[in-house]
Amino acid sequence: MKILIFLNIATLCLSHSPRAEERKPNILLLMSDDLNSALSGFGHPQCKTPRLDALAKRGVRFENMHCQYPVCGSSRASLMTGLYPYTNGMLGNGGNLRKNLPNVVTLSQLFRNNGYHAGRVSKIYHMGIPFEIIAGTADHDDAPSWDETVNIKAPEQNAPGERTEWSPKDKSSQTFTGVEASTSDLEHADGMAADAAIEFLKQNKDKPFFLGCGFVRPHVPLVAPSKYFDRYDRDTMVAPEVPKGDLEDVPKIIRNYKSIDRYGVTPELHKGLLEAYYASISYMDEQVGRVLKALDELGLRENTIVIFSSDHGYLLGHHHKFQKQHLFEESTRVPFILSVPWMTKSHGHASNKITELVDLYPTLAELAGLTPPANLQGQSLLPLLKNPTTKEWSKDLAFSISRSGGESIRTSKWRFTHWGFGAKGEELYDLKNDPNEFTNLARDPNYSGRLNQLKARLKTKRKAAGYDASRYK
């Protein structure tokens, strides 16, 4: 009798812990746009993101996650292919992934090829914001990645409400226009995206699915219903502290790029800009919460892997600069949460190990028991999901590139960056003693040994990432 009871218990345990290929876990990829680490769950003192904080408690926060190129098109293509930009050829917001790599199997396409129903809502690959949201198009999408797609059409900066230009000197489409809208959540892009995602979940709850849902906030224009602005006191907004003359030791090729002089942001305007950025995040956060609530109500949460990420970081006056395409910490680092419902021991914990967005593809493939393409360039995060502080994690640097031949490696203690592929200047930061990267040590003879060591490591990593010098002659 005791033996029979033991066997029955063993069988019951196995039934709740099937192999990955038998479980067929659903995948829900939630992406924000132009979001830096301004989440309350990541320690931000002012921005309020309760829904994402709750998701983090049901997963692992990756607090040292870095993008491969701090611009939308390149970063998203890298995440969706598991390949560095040098390998997939997506070196900006232009280009065509399928033209570069006709036979590439993207992340969602791998799941689609293995019996999953793959859907996209709004922005997963690059979209021109705000114009493609206004038009309801997705000109840079990758059709083989999806079985079905939903494009969102919303008013963006044309929404009714109080409109303010927080960067009055900038006349580009990326200016900091804020709209404290008088309309409801569902009349703006992210509310519509949440609605479409919830409908997808309802229609596909009885079959394995891969859903990529893109939220466009806090990408400019900074549009959100007024109730989200009400969560913040504009007068108490705190701008980043930056030493006077911080950019004097930065190479000339990048020194004045997207610097504060271009935008005309005064100290008072800066407070309003930050309020609008945080309000946009809080609005996006609420829409994430609606999708996660639907997962619960449909009984899908226990078999759905949820990923939340931004495409890259974002400067909001850090180093007297704004926006992206820089190679400072604030532009390469992204907030990243991975929730695997059956890996409960690590829930609510954080990993400070260096990780990269190219690591997502092999991770999801392993969790689902799928065989990924052999040429993926990331590493599965599974060891960190089991133990966020494990010594088994071998990756010790993140590699990011940008415009003007910018390349950067970030180790646990150092960041080395050069421009013009090394011909236009260098930057070296001691992250232990100078975590804000204010003092460039590249010309200090006391650090020449460290500089040369990191320069050699960058060249080795660049080659492994697929750099082809002939493209840049």
C-alpha cells in the first residue's frame, strides 16, 4: 500500500512539472518604447509603476540588462533575431531585415514554426512614432514573424487636452510635446493596444500562442489622460544632477549631439518634461496591468511566460543630453522583467549580472523546449532564472554600438567606448568610483594599461558580433 501511494504522488508531481516540450508554455512579450529604468520597482524615486512592480514580484528583475544599439529599429531587430546588429545588418531605423537575411528565423517565427499561433499588436519591430500611429501603419514589420497583426490608429499629439512644448527650440518630430489629454485611456494608442491584446488572448486561449504587444509610451509625444498627470507634482520633479562642464572630456564627434542647447529646456521646462514622461509611463503601466489581469481572468497565467522590456534606454538631461543613440549607461540599460510562473523560487528577486537583449531568444527557446537556430549570439538566461546570483553565469560584458562608429563594452567595473571605430576619440569610466560616468579617464596615463586591455576586449567582441570592416570603407 505504501508503494502504491508513493507512485501515485510521484505521478501527480510529474503531471504538474511536465517537460518543456509537453507543457507548450504561452509567450507574452510586452515592449515599451524609449523607456529608461524609471520604474518604481527598479528603484526610481519618483515614477509610479505599480502594475509592473507587481509583475516583477512574480518574476526576476534583470537590473543590468543592456540593448545592442540604442535606437528602436536596430534594438528591436536584434532582440527578435538573437543576433547583434553587425550580423543582421540593421544599423539604424532604416534597412530591411528580410533583405539582409532572407532565411532568418525570428523569435516569434520559431514558435510559429512549432505549432504556436503568433500575433503582433502595435509596435514590435520599428515604427515611426508618432506618424505611423496616426496613420495606422507598420511599414517596417516582418510578415513571416506573425499569423495575425493589429495596427493601432490613434491621435497622438492631436488629442484634445492641454498641449505644451517642453523643448521649444526643437522642431523635429522627436520634440518633447506633452499632451495632458481630456480623453479616456481607450482613446489613445496604448489603451487600444491593450484592448487588442486582450481580444487576442480571448480568441487564442485554447491553443499555444506567442503574442508580441508593443506599447508606444513613453516615446514622444508624451500623451496621457490627465489623471496620470495628477499622480505627479510638477514642482517637485527632480532633474538629473550633472557637473558643470561634464561634456568637456567627451569626444567632439558626439559631444554636442542631442545636447540641451538644441532643445531649449530651461530648469522650469525640465520639470514639466519629466512630469509628462512619468505620466506617460504610468499610463503605459496601467495598460500592462489590464493585459495581465486578463491573463488571470482567462486562466492563462500559470502557463504563460511574460516578458517586459524597453527597446533601449533614454537620456532626460543626463550628461546635459536627451533621448537616445548615446553610449552612456542611461541609454544602453533597459528595464527587463522575466516571469516564468513555475519557477517560483526566484520570484521577486533581482539579478545584477550583465545580460543583453540578444539573450532573450535562446532563453525562450530553452524554456519551451524548442531548437533555436544554431547561429544565435546570446546566452540562455535560464541559470539566472533558477538562481539570480549564480556563479554559473559566464557573460561578463555587454556590447552596444551606435551612430558615428560608436562602440562600447560594459563590464562589471568599467565602460570603454570609442567613436569612429576608434579614430574619433575614446571614453573610459571607472564604474565603481564613478557610476554616473562623469570623468573620462581615457587620456589619463595612470589608466593606459586598463584602456589597452579593454580596447583589445572590444575588438575581440566586435569580431564575434559580426563586424565586417568592408561595410564601412
